[in-house]
Amino acid sequence: MNTTNISFGISLTTEDISQIGLDINLVYEKYIPERFIIPKVLKTILYIFGFPGNVLACILWLQKPMLHSSGCYLAALAVSDVVFLIMSLMYDLTLYWKVKILDFPTICQLFPCLYLSVQYLSPLLTLAFTVERFISIRFPFKRRIYCNIKRAVCVILTLVSISLGVAGIQIYFWHYDYDSEECVYKLELVYLSEKWTWITECVMFIFVPVLILFFNILLVVTMRNSSRRAQELYGPMPPKQRTATTKMLLVVSFVLIFTTIPVSIVYSLKEKFPAGDYSYSIDNISDDVTWRRHLNFILVQEVIYDIGLVHYACNFYLYLLIGKKFRLAIKKYFQKLSVMKLIDFKDRNSRSLRSSFTELRSFS
């Protein structure tokens, strides 16, 4: 969340936009410079680990034997996370590093739509593979019908369409101001934008994670009951690979829940900590209690938001930590790359030797 603040970096209300006495970003830079320093450090770490991790995860989940219905969802999640990290980097370069990337016609309208849609897609994909796992465990005889690659691809495409459809209205809310050369809200649509964004983000970042939590609880209960019945009938049994995969997916979904919900709670509280009187001069703001509460809240919000982005970068490392099959797959993948490089090296050497012999014969 915290994505409606692309103009650039602050979440404005109708009241805020009507005020012209202060530049809110200048206030933040003066009184809470940590708001700009913390994300520079934390997000740089996320980008360093997130980009290679998600790319490798996508490659591995799309290769046999990792290519199954759950693998399709996880590959789609990795692609979504890479796209988010790219767009987040563009946003950060604009806001924190003052590099002009987004303040251009067309890009100005498209960026909020795409930036929000990839964020909506992450919890939706997590919900999809959680439900898929629940069906697989709770209704094993229906697994072939509902838990196959073809159906997974259809669900993924549907979720992408839903995400783009819900976020598509952002194109209508934003426009490029040729006078200021900035991307800004259309003032006449600020109220509608506030309400639409509040509703959609509550659904995507509160209701959907709660739904994921509900299915996770059902899944854990179902797994325990199934294990207990199996032990009563057949005695102790070795853990199945399907159970190991389910546990890995549970961890991924719980990480998303515990990183998303705190951000959602803080986002919902922002109206409780409004900015103070805009008629104050920037040097006198620290004397106002309302301004002090607002500045403290903004700093806490930034820290929680940055920590909440962890799930976009850590999934690959969770797979490595929990998934034995995933570790074997990545080991084989790098071994295969090493063999291919060795073969390519030998081929180049043999070709160079043959060309050398040919030249020697021609001289003789």
C-alpha cells in the first residue's frame, strides 16, 4: 500500500491539496530527514537481493520437475515481484534521488495503474495457490480437476485482468501538468480517488490477507486431521513431497500476511494524524502539537511500509530455506550451467585448434 502518494511521495487528502502555504516534502526533509534516508538504505538492500532471487525463482519454477500447478502460481508471483521492484525503483529514483523518470505525459497516467496492479496481484496470487493447496489436501479426488497447470494458467490470467481492471481507473485520476511539468491528481477527482483507493486497498490488503489466513488455518487443521487418520490406519509414515510443498507455501503466505496487514493498519490510521495548520511558517511547525504528531506518524508509517516490502524480495530465500526439492533443483540448474559452459569452452578450443592446424597446412 502507500501507493496513492505518487505526486510524488505523499498521501494527499482534499484538504491538503486546497492548502498552498507549505510544500509538505520540504517540511518532511527539514524535520524528519530519516523518512528519506531509511528507504534509501532498506530498499537498496531489497533490490540487491530481490532482483536475482525472483529471476532465479521464476526460472526454476518453470522447469521440470518443479513445473506443476503450484509452480505456475509461484513463477507468476516471482514475475509480479520483479515488475513491482522495477516500478518501485523508478518511483524511488523520482522521489528520493530526484531523477526525473515519471514526470512525462502518458507515463504519468500509466505508472499509477501498473504500480497498483502488481501490488494487487501479489495477495491475489497468494490467495489462489492457498486455495489450490486447500483443495488438493481437503479434496484429493478433485485434485486432477482443479489443481492442474492449465487451470492454474487460466486463474493467473484472470487475476492479472482483475488487477489491471481495478487499478485501471488510476489513469483517469492522474494527468500531466504542462505548466509545472509534474504528474498530479486531477483536483476535481480527488474525493472520488480517495474513496476508490480506500475501498480497493482495504479489499486487497486487508480482506484478501484475512481470507488467506482463514484458508491457511483450514489447511493446517485439514493436514493435521489427515495425518492423524493416516497414522491410526497405517502407523507412522514418512512425509510426502506434497506435504513438504504445502508447508513451504504456507510459510510464503504467512510472510505476506504478517508484512501486509501492519501496513494496512497504519494506512487506515493516517486520517487520525492529519497535518497541522498550513499557515505556519516552516520554521514554526515544531511548536505545533498537531504537526509534531503528524511528523512522528509519517516516520513510523515509512518504516513499517519499507519493512512491509520484504515479501517482494524474500520468497526465493524462503524456498531455499524450507524446500529441499527446491534446493536440489537449483543445485542441478547451476551444475547444468557449469557443464554447458565447459562444453562451450571445449568447443571453442577445438575450433581454434582446427583453425590453427588448417593454417599450418596451408603454410606448408
